[in-house]
Amino acid sequence: MPTDMKVDIGIVSAATMADRSGDDLHAADTRQELMSLSARFGLTVTFQRPEKARFAAILEELAKQHHIQMPMEELLVKAEAFAIRAGGRSPRVAKQFIEQCESGVQK
């Protein structure tokens, strides 16, 4: 089935990944939660993607904390490839990559 095909028969409906904004599964819930934080506490929550150097620093620190024994250059190359598949660099993606390294999934 092509990825851009939609089926809409009464109550049955299938949406594609392109129909969603970003990679958030429940975007409306996320927006509501952020607006609630803002209204209640005057907080603004932002999720910025770190530059490559900052991503490398995050990876290096996480690798130390999790006792990952891999040369830093190799770690960075593999983490960049992982980040591309995961939708971009972020601290969350760095943590997921390190946890996979620790569990033996990433070698």
C-alpha cells in the first residue's frame, strides 16, 4: 500500500505520517499541557535541537556516565546516523542511543 494512500470509509480512517506535524503522536495533548504550564506558572517550554558540538558534548557525558567503552569518533559517527533515523539531534535521542549501546543493541 502506498504511504500517501488514505482510507476513509465512515468510521474507518488511516492517516499517514505526513498528516501529522512533527514526530509527536498526540500533538493536541502536548500543546494543551504546554499551555497549561504557561497559564499556571508563567513558564514557556521549548525543545531546541542542539548544534553538533553540543550534541557531541551530551553524548560524551552520557557515555562516561554509562561506562560506554567506544572511541569518541566512532561513537559520534554512529550517534549521528542514529539521530538521522530518529528525526534529528536532541538530548533524548542521545540518551536513547547511549542506552542502546549499553544494552548491546548498538555495537
